[in-house]
Amino acid sequence: MRVVVVGAGLLGVSTAYFLAKNGHRVTVLDRATDAAQETSYANGGILTPSMADPWNAPGVWRLLLKYLGKEDSPFLLRPKAMPSLVTWGLTFLWHSGVKRFRANTSHNVRLCSYSMSVLGELERELSLAYDQGPGGTIKIFRDKAAFDAVLNMAAFLGEFGVRYEIVDANGAIEKEPALKPVAQDIAAGIFYPDDGSGDARLFTLRLAEAAKKLGVAFEFGVTVEGAARQGREVRSVRTSVGDYAADAVVIAAGSYSGRVARAFGGGVPVRPVKGYSITTPLGGWKGGPKIPVIDDHFHAVVTPLGERLRVGGTAEFAGYDARLTPSRIDNLKRFVVALFPDYALFMKEGAIEPWCGFRPMSADGVPIMGRGRLENVFFNTGHGHLGWTMAAGAGRMVADLMSGRESAIDPQPYRPLRF
């Protein structure tokens, strides 16, 4: 079967790889100059089944109102983005009910756990190197109230096999010695041994190379403009450089998946949620962290990636505005030296790489994967803050569905036609 995959990020490349493994002829199209140039380029670098809960938790509307228009908030809703969020936002809020939220969390954690298993298989089979860490993340808390709230979620995720370990300040330092200078600020911590870390961009590039060896063709600098249809099937994909014949199509274009789907005559409820990061070299600092540290107070993470630190955080509903907001970048710079004061002597302003990208957020907080309204158009999008965690498993699951193979996990909760 000839398959065209739209999008060369984590999800598109993962899907293409497994489709090729299943014997299909695959072409990947992307408007960028290489794989992993947008959302997958510089995300937080964490693989976190421990964060499988959707962002539309019960009471999220209070949080949105609290932070409305506040530039220094970790969760920002810009007024200019509100018109584009009306219908999507109503569904987002509806799913914040306790029963629906718990069900959606269970769907996410199943996919996260499956994906971590698939990722491990890929590492072993392909000897992939992507600055992966030794395993585990630690979340620290500055006050007991915040700790208690997260502990309830950790216990819920634990029902699905996500392991966690409660630690005090000394225990946190035992897990990550680089935290010793801020020990007095740590009220408690939770260590998640099943989490991981790694550079999503490097992983995507390495997997793309493996996919090429299986015959996958990558066409860059190509913009998808529409499709030629016959009844309820797409026969070819129209692009800025010509048409690509297809027996099936996968839309894995991140937060732009809705736009691509509309060009085909459909749509999916995915909206962009902007995130920021900085990548900064260790600069000779020998006391850096070995595992990611998530600071609940700052809603940010520091992830070691080889000889670099990735500092990520914030969630901003700002439409498709890709401009870097200087205050957001400055907040991340202040955060990393507040968490690791010793690093202040080694951080070089001119060596810092700032970045922002769009998390593709579905309206219910659960990924959108599987066959859409057209018979031969499939989706792999809407993974939100869990794209890196879910990518390997989601790629295999969609490829198996398209190949008529039984999926390792139930695909029904993720089907596009649920909306």
C-alpha cells in the first residue's frame, strides 16, 4: 500500500517507520527543511507516564480565569486567542468533569506505558543514541499543600502501574545530589522511576535514518494544499510541488493537523498550546543534574541532555503566534539558576538557545488516532504535552491499525470519530 504521511515530527516519523516495517511504501511530506524542526525540536525532553493526566483537570476554568492575560503566569490565556477557542474550549471544559477526567487519564496512561515499552524495543533493536538519561524523574514541592494535591494523582496513576516513591528533602538529594544547595526549600518530593528523558529531535532524526533504510522517502520543503478525492477516499495529495498518489494518508502535522484536515474536507479539534524552552551548555559545570527535576512551584523542568541542559515550561494559549516573548525566556533563565545556584558561574548568556513551539492539544486531552471520516485518511495527532512520551507507541498503534493488525491496546478511546 502507498501511504503518504503528512508531518515529519515525532509522530509522523514514528508512524512512517512502523508502516515501513509492516511492508508499506511510505512517503513523508513536510514543509520544513528536515525532520523534527517544529514541535519536536526543543521540547522539555522528558518521557513522563507520571504526567499522563490531561490539563483540563477539574477546576481548570478557575485556573484559566486566574491567569487570564498575566504575562508571568505559568498557564496563560491570551485574550486574542479566545475567539478561536470557543467551540474547542467548551469541549475542553466539559471533559474537566471528575468522571470524564479520570477516564481520559486512564486512556493516556495506558498509551504512555505502552509507548515506553515500544521505545525500549526501538533503542535495543536500532542502538539509538539521543542523549537519553539513566531513567527516572523527580518532582519537588515547596509546600505541603501542593504536594498533597499531586500525591492524589500519583496514587491514581499508581492504580495503572505508574510507580512512584515519596521522599523528603534528604531523599530528594539522594535521588539528585545537585539539589543539595536548595534543600531548605524542598518540603517533599516524588520520584518516578519509570519516567525517562532524552532529546526528542535527536531521536526523530535517528529514527528517520532507520526509516530511510526501510525505503521511506522524505520530501522536505513541501506544503500540503489539498487532496483529489473519489467518493469517500483520497486518491492523491496535492502539494506545492505536485501531486502524490496515495492509497492511504496519515495526518500527523501536530497543531496544524486541523488545517491539513480541512484542506482534505474534514477537521479535528486540535489547538496549539505554546511552550518555551532554553537549551544551555553545561560549560564545564561538573555538578549538574543527572535526571530531570520538575519544580512544581515554577511549573518548569530542567532536563540534562548530554553536555546540555534543557529548561522548559509554561503553557500559553496564543493561537499560532510563534514569536518569542522575552519575559518568558528570562523567567526560564532565572528559574534554572534559582534551582541550581552553582550553575550561575557557568551559564553563558551568548550560548543560550531560546525556543518556542506548539503542543497539539485535543479538545478532551486524549490523542486523536485512527481512521477519520474519509475511508483512507488516518490521524496521529493531539498528544499535547505527552507527544514525546507517546510517540513510539502511537506510531506503532496507528501503523498496525492501517495494516489490519490487532493493536496491543484498545484503540477505541483515541478514535477521531468520537468528536
